[in-house]
Amino acid sequence: MALSRKKKIIIGVSAVVLLAIIIVGSVLATRTDTPEVTVVKLETRKELRSTVTSSGEIRPIQFMNLTSEVQGRIEEIYVKEGDTVTKGQPLVKLDPNQLNSNTDAQIAAYQTAQDEVRVSQTQVTAAQNQYSQAQQGLNASDASVTTARQNVVTSQTDVDRAQVDVNTAQRELNRNAQLLESGVISRQEYDQKKDALETAQVGLRTAKARLESAKLSVNEAIARRNQQAVAVRDAKRGVETASISVQSSQSRANQQAATLRGSKSQRDKTLQVAPINGVIAEIPSKVGTFAVAGLSTTALLTIADMSQINVEVKVDETEIDKVEVGQKAKVKVDAFGDKEIGGEVLQKTPLAVGKSQTSGGLSTNINVQEAKEFRVVIKLTELPEDLKTGLRPGMSATATITTKTVTNVITVPLQAVIEKKPDASPAPTIQGDTPQPADKPKTITGVYVLEGNKAKFVEVTTGIVGESDREITSGLKADDEVITGPSRILNTLKDGTVVKRQTKKEGAAAK
């Protein structure tokens, strides 16, 4: 029985499909989809260092700009750029003639002032002598007053004694008068008593006269003493006046001395000497130039203080938080090839510098897209003498700062650590609640570990980062096998993916 056309077409299509299935099946059977990966076996590393590498230049501890402090034409320059100078070494000489003349005039004025001081001191001596003589006269006058007062006391005693004698003679006379009337005594005896009374009265008047004379002597002595006291005050005032004159003369002499010192200082500044040990970095002036002083003072030369040599580098803002004062560093100077110089971080500036800026500080025009850097100063602490003499300010250098060091740690290659987003489904929303925006899921840091023939993702905690390795603080242990690449396969791996350990070819292994 013949087949119909329709059946023939169906049988033909079925045969083609079957053939295609057989071909695809054979291809799939012969194809290998298992990816090959690179694996490393973890070991405990003795030491891992985290470093920051930056470039910069050699900088002295300071630059000292010497400028002209006096006016004058530059006569000589004793050094040239690049010379090493020591403290006190002559550098530049200016014409000193005008300042020498000023100094000579000030010396003469100072000597005149000194002569005035000596004259004034002589006047003080004379005034002091007069004062001493006046004081001695006052002391003598005081003694005379005392003596006169003692004479008054003596005279008063004589008056009192004479008065007693008068009183006694008067009583005797009165008694004899009665006796004379009674006829007991003779007239002669009565007259004797009367004469005795008159004699006593004469003695009383004499004593009183002497008393008055003594009192007058006291007044005269007091007057002379007061006059001498005035002379003492005048002499003392003369001493004070002479002393003030000496002080005034001495002040003028001191003023002249200060002016002379200033004039000498100005004269001495015509010869500029090195204030420190260093290297001549720049000489902007030339012999014959007229140097001026003041607001537009003339720059003579610049000395670089090389007593302490630093390296100033610029560290990127992404790494500056790792750098701290006191950290050790290794410095390579381009001029010395691969020779390393030990150093220590001395300072890090708090203000950022844009890469287009030449100096630090806060800028009013902020470019947020521009990368920022921070200046870090490194002190060279292990500088051999042969290298020190060859260093010059401005030489290019590269510093590697050791920011942290850990020992006996587990490390993995940098490319083995990946960031993976967690697999999480959205939380169910309860009816009536306002939908809240979901928090951005945090990435998980981990590595792929080879277990048998499968890749297993293991979450890890990392520590410091070295040049090519990263510290693992938790999640892995020694002897674990970690997948490190290739990156095109590592980025596509999933937990449980079957992989094949990559085997090196003989040629590659030999190489």
C-alpha cells in the first residue's frame, strides 16, 4: 500500500529531528563544562606589612632667607650656589664707609657724655663735703645749746641759794632790831647784821643777772643752731641736685651708648655671615647691586638648613588615615638608585591640597571632583654620611611608609577576596502597613574554598592589606585551599559549582 504525501513529510521531519537530537546528544556527551581554577594552599605567614607609598622631594628642616638690613652697594659675594657653609662664615660684604663715619661720630658723642658724667660726679663729691661740714657745725651748735641750758640750770641754783641767804640775813636783822630796842645788843652788832643783809641782797641780784645772761646765751645758741640746720638743709639739697645732675648725665651717656651700639650693629651688618650651618640654595643678588633695607629690602641669598634632612611626600586622601606620626618608612632618592634610607614620620598636615594646588590651605573655590592629597613630612633617621653630603634640596624621592605590621597570620592573595551580595527575598508586607523602602543590602566579604571538586563560598573577616596579600582574621585556617582565579571564572562562580583544579602545562611549569 503506497504511503500518502502527508505521511511521507511527517516521517521525513521526524527523521531530521531524531538525527538532530542524536547529534546534539553526542556533542553534549563529548563537551566538558567544568571550569578550571587556580588554587593556593594557605599557610601561616610570619609577617605582613601594610604600607603606603608616595612620592615627593628632599626638603631641609628650614630655608633661611638672608636680606639686607642696611643700605649699601654689594662689594663682594664670597660663596656660590651649592656651597656648604658653616655658622659664622662670611658670605656677603657691603660698602661700609658711610656707616663707619656714623659710628665714629657716635663714639665722639659718647665720650663727651662720659666726660659730663665725670664732672657731675665731682660736683656731687663737693656737695657731699659741704653737707658733711654743715652737719658737723650743726652738731657743734647742738652741743652749745646743751651747754647753755646747763648754765641756766646752774645760774638758777645760784639765784635760789642767794635768795636763801637774803631770807636768812633778813631774819637775823629783824631779831637784832628787837634786841637793840631791848638794850641787849649794841648798835654795832645791829649794823653788822644790816650789812650782812645788804651783802646777801647784792649776791641775789648778781645771781639773777647771771641767770638772765645764761638765758640769753641759750637763745643765741638756739639761733645759731637753727641757722646751722638751714645750712645743713641747703647742703643736702645741693647733694640731691648734684646727684640728679649725675643721673641726667648718666642717662645721656647711656643714650649715646645705645646709639653707638646701634651704629656699630649697622656697621657690622655690612658683612653678612652665615647664621647656621647649611647649603647655599640661591643667590639672587650680584656684585655692584645697591642693596636697600626696609619694606623693599634686598634679598641677598638663601641658606638651606641641612642639619636635619626631611622628605616631604603627598599622600592620597584615601590612605592618609593610615599614616600616623612615628611610623617607620623607607626612602629611595632617585639620584641614588635603589639605596634605601630609613626614616620616621615626623608630621602630617591637617589641611588637604588639591593636586592642582601648589600650597596647602582652605580654598574658597572648592572643586569636589578634584582628588585631594595631604603633605606628610618624613625625618631621615638612618642617613649614611656619604649620602648626606650628596643630598640637595628638591631631589625627587619615593617613601614607603609601614603603617601596620602583624605576625603569624593567615593571608590570601588580593584577587581571591570578593564582595558578594547576599541572596535575600523581600520581607512580606502586612496588610495596612505603609510600604517602606528596602535597605540597601550589605555586601559579604569572602573567598571561594575548594572542597573536593566543588567551590564553596566562605565569609571571612579581613585585616590589613599588604603589597599582594590580605590578612584573614577569621573564617579560614592553615591548609585551606582557596580559589584565586582566573578572574573571569572567579567572578562567575556560585556556591556548589563543580570546578577542576588547573594543571600547569609542562612548558609553562618549566618556565
